[in-house]
Amino acid sequence: MSFDRNVRTVPFQSNWSEIWHLWTVIVPRRSINGQLVFGKVWRRHDGRDWIYRKFTEFDSEEVA
């Protein structure tokens, strides 16, 4: 019996891994005025790594 090491199996993903989560990120450095750099991003796990997307807030009055 031979074992093929080139065969890749797809790991099982739970349903929560397909959902984007709003995440607050704090960057370990300071801005020009001495404050910590932080912000919000969308975050999702693809089974191997975390994927991040930029979160942009909008004013509901401007959309209407």
C-alpha cells in the first residue's frame, strides 16, 4: 500500500468561519501626536489564515 503525500484534504470548516466579524485592532505603535493607532476591520477565518477587510463607517443621513 502506497501513501501519496501530494494529496491535500480540505479541512472541515464550521459555519462561523464563513461569517465576517467586526474586530477592533490596536497597532503597537504611536501616531505623530503620541496616541495609539487603532481602528475597526472586518475579519474572517478561511480555515488556515485570518482575512481582513477595511471597515468604513457611513452616515445614514448621507445615504438616504
